[in-house]
Amino acid sequence: MEKQKFKKGRISTRSLATVSLLCAISIILARVFGIVVPIAGFPALKLNFAFLPLIIAGMLYGPTAGMLCGLVSDLLGYMINPQGGAFFPGFTLSTALCGMIPGLLEKMMERFRKIPLKLLNSLFIFLLSGAFLTVLIVSGTLHISSGQIYYGQHALHWSIVALGGLIFIAYLLMPYLISRKFKNKYQMIDKVYFVVTITYLIVAVLLNTFFLSYYFGKGFLVFLPVRILSAYIMIPLNTVLIVLIFKTLKIYDGGKQRGLQE
């Protein structure tokens, strides 16, 4: 099947139509089906799958198409439904990067095919978990007194601490477990997991948290813990959904853009 590319001067009608469709889906997911979760009294966390079509656009058609898809989806989405907030260009930049970063990572993985993706996926999860614990300790939310671990003013039972440790270990091993179970059926799963993880860490956890702290005039650490927790949930969910979409539509095969079937 002929590869579909999105290059300057060589934009096929089908490629343009597909990217436009992904852009429209992102707008609907962000502006209609999103759930806003307040943090410290501010609407600082939006749970939705708006990143999903942008990541797909970047992986299939490259960083330029992904960036344009994110840029247009944010601008049009704000015009359609501003959701009660003032326009902030930082969030537009983040949305554009959400489409561009997967395209850049895809090119990197095509060039360096021996990258240990499972190891990197586990490493990034470890760093994410370490950052979460560090924020809780630095902010004083999690502390130890007289040999007892406290969350705020409440002492944590040993069973809760043990459960948290088991969840951390399970999440750390998740890239290996998923790859071992589904590798034969879904060859691209390590790459998709890697792309989704990096994109979420850069855009959702770092950039958007910084922009939120600037936008609302609150400290970075006020928003970070909950946003890290949301990344714990959204990274595997988006990975599974993207893999299923690629497999069902047969539009991606381990780094090869296959194009939508006629």
C-alpha cells in the first residue's frame, strides 16, 4: 500500500482530508466530551482524549502536519467553545507541540531502530513517580514523624503504604508486561507507548502545568501532583486506544505509515 506523506508541495487530498478529520475529532473531544476537574478551586485539569487524534496525526503524517493539526484544533476549538476562560497562547503552543512531538519521535525511531524502548518507558515512569513523591515531600503533604508516614494530618496505615508500593512496581513493569502479552499481536505497542509517554510528560505534565501556574498566579507545585496522577491514567489509556485504532484501520505498522485504506 502506498505511503501517505504530508510534505510541502506534495499534499495529497486524502492526507489533507484525514488530518482535517483528526483535527475535528480533537475539537469535539476537547470541547464537548471533556471533564474539568478543579485543583485548588481552579479549573486546572481537563480529562479528555483530545491528545489522541493529534498524536495519531503526528505519527502518521509527520511533525508539520501534527503541529498544524494541533494549532488549528486549539484555535477553532476556542472560537467554538471558549469554556469560560480567556485565550492564552501558551495552551495553543502546547496543543501544537502535542501533534509535532510524535512526528519528531517517529522520525527519530526510524533513524535509530535499536533504541531500548521498553527500558526507556520504564525509566520515564520511574521519573514520573519520583517527581510525584518529591513534590508531595517538598510541599510537606507527605512526611514522616515518629516512624509513621503521614499524608497531611492523617497517618497512613501500613496496608495503604504497601498497596502504593505494589501499584508503583506494577506500573514500572507495565511496559514489559504489555509488550510480553501483546507483542506478537500488536508489533507497534512499544513505539506507541514511548511516543505517548514522552508527549504527555513534556506537554501535559511540564508545559501545561507551568502555563496553568502562570495563568492562575499560583505555584507550580500546587497543580503538579494531580496532573502527574492524571498522566498515570491517561498514558496507558491513550496507548491502548491508539494501538487498537492502528490495528483496526491497518494504518500503521511499526513505524511505517500505511495510509487509510481506500
